[in-house]
Amino acid sequence: MELFLKGERCYTDKCAIKRRNYPPGQHGQGRPKVSNYGIQLREKQKVRRIYGVLEKQFRSYFEEADRMRGVTGENLLSLLERRLDNVVYRLGFASSRTEARILVRHNHFTLNGRKANIPSIQLKAGDVVELKEKSRKIACINESLDAVVRRGTPQWLELDKEGYKGVVKLLPAREDIAMPIQEQLIVELYSK
């Protein structure tokens, strides 16, 4: 399945999944027998790789989502969507989540006027993410902002291209997350 980990390349014909949609190697085209556990594990690994989170951190996100009110799976996706690196990607400042993470780590953004260089910061409704004045000339950021029209911005975020800033209008709901994720399988896996 295509996870859009390679940025702009995933939108062209050079995407590896479009070229060869099977695993590499001699036995890649065989039909694997997959158990229920295998399906659940694949789904969890897929979400982990999409958001670029390691196992221990993902587990703590799940436990926090489990403690929150509401549906655990939807809470988990909401927590992952509200990470600073993901919001930077969603706003269109970066072409991939990995690139967004690097830009955040290299101090290119401010959160509510203060320095923010930790990718896992949880954003709240009303938070303002702004690109620093010195970083506005970086070519890859400007290219990503030009290409944001193709990808689109979610309804829960508001982008001001001229001001190089974005605002979290409200918390993301399940309907706002368009990726093909079956969060119920992750909840079932961790509930064993």
C-alpha cells in the first residue's frame, strides 16, 4: 500500500508502488497466508510508519488515547494528527512528514511566538505555527507551499501563505483524516 513517505515522488509515475506492487525478491509475488494477528500487526506498523513514530512512543499514545473519553481509535488518530511535525506537513511547509520533522528539529518554526523544535509537541485548538523570518527563503519550503494546492489542507487547519503561518482551528475529527486506516484493528491488537 502506498504510504506517501517519499514526498513529491509518490505523486508521479516513478512511485515504487505504482511500478511494482509486490514485495522484492524471488518469492515476492507468491500469495502469503495472513492470520488475524498478522493483519492487525500490519495495520499498526502502517500507521507507525506513516507518522514516523517508534514503538514505545506509539504505545504511550495508545495508552493516552485509551484514558481519554470517546472512541479509543479515533482518539489515537487525533493525537497523532496533532503532533507538530504532522501539522507542519499538513499545512504544506514540507513535502513529507520526514522533511517536516527535520525542519522542526532545525528550529525553523515557532509555536505561538515561542521557539518549538520538538516534533512530538501536541497542538491545541487556537495554536499558531509560524515559519521564522530567516527560514522564509529556503527553496524546499517554498516549493512545498506551491505544491500544497495539489494535496490540499484539512478543514481543521487554516493556512496563510503570505504570512507563512497556519492556525489550528479545531481538533481533528475522524472524518478529517482521509487516509485508509482501520484504527479498530490497532485497538484490537493492543487489547490482547
